[in-house]
Amino acid sequence: MDDEIWAAAHRWREHLDAHNGADPLELTCRIMKITEEAGEAAQAWIGVLGQNPRKGVTHTTDDVVGELADVVFTALVAIASLGADPRQAVQDVVTKASGYLPA
């Protein structure tokens, strides 16, 4: 990933810290925001499938991709908010996940 992504996650953490503080309740809200964003991704996928007969097809695959990217970025901000390095956290999980694949 581009360095701009990691810098943006840190900038957003700083912005949120300045506006909302960084107490445990605020950190809880940042973590819960990931679930909110995941719900939006699920809602968009339901819209792609036209699963709600009252609404029909309401979203595109591009909408879903955008919502999933929101989930990823929101998680990066939450990781930074916990004082961890998002880049290292992602690298660690990539290494772990790669270990599960057959050689």
C-alpha cells in the first residue's frame, strides 16, 4: 500500500483525538464504527442482489467495493488509535494468513 494510506490513517487519528479525545469510550466508538461500516457493505451487497423485494436492485458492485474500502480504512484508523502501527499490524496478519496457504 502507498505511504499516503498510512499517513492518512494517522492524520485521521490525530483529527479524532483533537475533536473527540481518546478516552476508552471514544476508542470503543472507533472500534464500533468498523461494525457500522461493515453493515453498510452488507446493505450494499443486499442491494446488488436485489434481496429486498420492496426495493429491488439498489446498488452496484462498485458500491460494495467502496463500502468494503471504508471498512478497511476505518479499521486502520482504529488500529492507530490504539497506539499500534497499522502498517505493521496489516503486515503481521498478511504473514499469518499466508502461512495458512498450501506451499
